[in-house]
Amino acid sequence: MYKRHIKLKNKKLYYLLGIGGVGMSSIAQYLILKGYKVYGFDNSHSVITKMLENKGLNIIYDNSIDKIQSIIQGSDIEVVYSAAIKTDHPIFSYFIDKGFKPIKRAVFLASIVNESESYAVAGTHGKTTTSSILTHIFSYSNLSFSAFVGGLMLPQKTNFLSSGFEKTIVEADEYDRSFLNLTPFSACITSIDA
């Protein structure tokens, strides 16, 4: 059973496990824009983690629980994790042991997207291209929107773009049936392979 709709909690701090992934990094940028403190973990440095660090994010690249303890001590925190993080990961296990209830990226993203008039782009091929084109159209139409795209858009070199929160464009990922959490106003299926 998929969670169709959850309310986004107003936490003071968000900790994202797998923050360097395309899906998680767009969520991080959204949360920063909304004024939340965001920290994260990722296994490796990348173009995306560099972009996030340039926006002021503190990213941990090792399994050091000590570094996390100093960040979360006394904080009202929500933990979000990507499908790339296994439930036996030391940091994930630490949060479970401390009584946190980590939320899957797909469910968390849906809690953001389902609060607005959303446009979901799904399909075997062409999701990122179509989502980027739709983002370009919304941008040049001066609409109030946020876009969560599965790749870096040009010329902005980002996977998240926002001019407001009335509408949302989201690349509807089929991995782990993630898109079943979304309840879009409108959906586009670019292609289906047999």
C-alpha cells in the first residue's frame, strides 16, 4: 500500500541520507529555499554535492556518527533517505536507534508536490528532457512554480528551479514505484517499453 498523501512537517532541521543523488539534492534545494536548515550524508563528492556545498550545505562523506550527534543535538529534526541508502547503513541505523522514523524520498517528495497544482512527467525515455522543456515554458510564462527535474538543466546547471509554489513540475520516477505516491493535477507519459 502506498502512502498517497502526508503532511509536510514543519521541522527546524532536515537530514538527508544520499543527498548527492539527483532526487535528494532537488529536495535539499527546495528546503533551503523554504528557510530550513539542511544537512546530509553522501558516499562521494560529485558535481551535485559541490553545488549543494556552494549553497551552504554541510555534507558528511563518511559514516561518522560523532559528526551527526553534534548536528542534531537538541534539534527538531526530520530524516529523509533515498533508495540508495540501505536500512542496515550505520547512519540510518543510528537514527532508528535514536527513535527517528526516516521517510523515503519518494514519500517526502510527494508530500511537497501534492500540496500544489502538480504536473508529473513519467515514461521510459525522455522524462528529464520533457520536464526541462516544461520548466522552460513555465519560467518564460512567469508562472509561480517549482520544478524537481532528474538531471541538470541548462543554462541554469541545476535540477531544481523555483519562482514560487503555486504549481510544481516533477519528474515522476518509476524506480521502486515512486510515482505511485504522486497525485498530480496533470500527467504526461513520454513513452513505454514493452
